[in-house]
Amino acid sequence: MTVSGTVGKQIIPLGKNQTSATRGKVVMRGIALRSVSTPASVVVRDGNASGTIFTEIAVGTSGFAQHFCAGRGRHFGNGIHVKVLGTNAAAYVEID
């Protein structure tokens, strides 16, 4: 899943192995942030735009940063909200 630009996006997958009872339960394995022309940041929250912050990553101009979740990953019970701030920036989220 890629989120880019100055946007917030809620990720609630309903994959082939999920049912309505497990909808929204997501495991994040890692996240990477890339900035091309300006400093950028990404904020990952549980659920929605007002949910608990899990992690924040910031990079400078033409920067790259990544965060890996140890063990079995980070479990989110209500989906993941990812907000990227920065022109020409993109966050790459690995989820199950």
C-alpha cells in the first residue's frame, strides 16, 4: 500500500481470509518514507485520524527512513490511519 502527497488515508483491508468479524484487524510489518524535494513526515495511528499514534517518522529533503515492526508485527484492531506530510513524498506500508 502506498500513500503519497499531503494526505491522510485509512487502510481497512478486507482480504480473502477476512470476514466481517475480522474486518479492520491489520498487521503492519513495516513502513518506509521517501521524500524527493522537501522535508516530509508520516504519522501512523490506530483506527482513524484521532486514534492513538503508533509511530512518527521524519526525513529531510531527498531523504529516506524506515521502521520495521519486530516479531509478528504491530497489530491494529481498527485499521491503520497513515498521514503523509510533504510535497513529492510517499510512504510505503507493508501490511497483512
